[in-house]
Amino acid sequence: MILYHHTWTTDLGPLLAMATDKALVCLSLSGLDPVEAGREVAGRAGFELREELNPVLRRAVSQIDEYLAGRRREFDLPLEARGTPFQRDVWQALRAVPFGQAVTYGRLARLAGRPQAARAVGQAVGANPIPIVIPCHRVVSSTGLGGFSSGLARKVILLGLEGLTEARLAEVRRS
């Protein structure tokens, strides 16, 4: 398997994207080393890592930059988010949360068809390998912001880009 990677600078800091020839598989906002991220994505299976902007990465970089500049609300990218069937169900439910809206972990659990599993849903959200594109930043706890694998400061920035003020998030928590 070949994993292509590209790191670029944004207002959120450096972003690392990884893709196969067919799909985006990883987006890291945490400054991961490409080799370390590649091992996480590919597991222990053999893979070749290439620092190259293949067509999938070129589209991903362009669309993420457009989103961060306020010119894009939805992503049109092929994704291959690797995880358990439960995690993939949660990530699919996350993709249905529109730009400018947020949900609580409990509401997301219901959307994913697992109404009693809010804590497990929170763990799946935290394991999301493609943040921003799979919008885990749109999930808040019933008492506050909740977590974000790339840091709460970045979550606040992303929520702000979508017009999600604290007043609007308070409404989400009450619903």
C-alpha cells in the first residue's frame, strides 16, 4: 500500500493529510510525524510512504483551505476512515451534522442508532482519523465544549468559523 502525505501551514497550525490513490485516510492537526501517522493508519502491514500531492491530497488541501477561509461548507472527498464498525457508524452520523450546527454526545448516540451509548460515542468521536472533514468539532457535551483530539483552542476556532457562538451552543445543550 502506498500512503501519500502532505503537510502544510494553516491558521490552525500545520496540518498533515494522508491518502491512498483512492481516498483520504488521515488528517492530523496535532503535528504528527508522517512516519508515525503512517504506522497508525496502515497498522503493522507493510506500506510505502511518499511525500507527494497525489490527486486525492490535492483536492483535500484545496477544500480544507477553502473551508478555513470561509468559502466552503461541505466537503466532497472520497474518505476511508479506518475503525471498528461502531466507530464507522458514529463517523457516518457525524457527517450528517450540517455546517453551523452542533449536537451533544447523547444526540449523536441517537443519530448513530445507539441511544444508550453516549460515552462510547464520545470515544469514537475522539478516535476520528479525519477531523474537520468528519466534523467531530461539532459535538459538545451537555455541560460544556467537550473534548477535541487536537485541542480545545482549535475546536473553538472551528466552531467560530461556523458561527457557533456560546449562546448557540447553550441552546444545543438544552435541546
